[in-house]
Amino acid sequence: MYNMVEINFIINGSKMTKRIKPSTLLVDFIRDDLKLKGTKVGCMEGECGACTIIIDGTAINSCMYLAININGKNVTTIEGLGTVEKPLDLVQEKMIAHGAIQCGFCTSGVVMTTKAFSEKCKNEDKIPTRDEVKKSLEGHLCRCTGYIKIIDAAEAVYKKQ
Ligand code: FES
Ligand code: FES
């Protein structure tokens, strides 16, 4: 029998307290406990990027992270950006405008990585080179698009912001 532990965190702008098993993976916590299904499960080995979310401004693979480690942190999932109920984020707009989405399985992870990197670049007042954009996305696998449209969309974000 596990001892349950209490964690306090902010998720998509809302404060929350939950009791969890210490061994709970963050991706399972997000999808199964919080019912935020926009974060996808792919490899479960930190290789595909489908499960990417943002913690305190940094994009991480939530399949490689225990939920207990979000205690005291600020977590953003794809539902914290634009949804059908609220305006799209610039990253989402550019992904659509550049036709960078096909089946969509990789998309929320790509968007979260691009969002985190775009905030970093904005804070540093920098527009990354195309090579830097490619490097920022190298942790993401996409079986559909051939990547060019994803890179084009990300570049358009950095040029617009
Ligand atoms: S499911 Fe987490 S990196 Fe693939
Ligand atoms: S759009 Fe299908 S995996 Fe990327």
C-alpha cells in the first residue's frame, strides 16, 4: 500500500491541491487524474516529444517526470494555450497557417516546445536562426509532415513576436 502525498501546484493558471501515489508519472497524472487529454502518450521513453508540457517556463517530457515533482511549480499544458473556447496562441495560429498539422498526434508537444522556446527568445530579445529552430525541435518525432512546415511555422512565430 502506497502512502499518498499531497502536492500543490498551478495548472493552466489555476491553483490546485491533489493527493497522489509518489510513483505516479506526470503524463498519467495529467491525462488520467486531471483529464487533460491534449497531452499525448507516444514512446514513454523520452524520445518522441508527444508528451511535452511546460514547467516553470521549461518544456519537459512528462513521461520522464514524476508528478510529485510539480509540487510548488507552475505547469502549462496545451489546454492552457488556445482552445475552442478561447483565442488561439500565436504558436497555434502559425501551425495552422503553415499547414503544419496532419494527424495531430505530435502537435501539442511541438506547440509546447515552440511556446517555451519563443518565450525564452522574447526575453532575450532574439530571433533564432533556422538551424537554432531546427535544434529546438529535435526532440520531436512527426510521422506525417516531413518537418519542413513545422519548422516554417515555428520560424514565423519568432519573426512575428
Ligand atoms: S511519450 Fe514522452 S517522449 Fe514519447
Ligand atoms: S502531424 Fe502526425 S505525427 Fe506529426
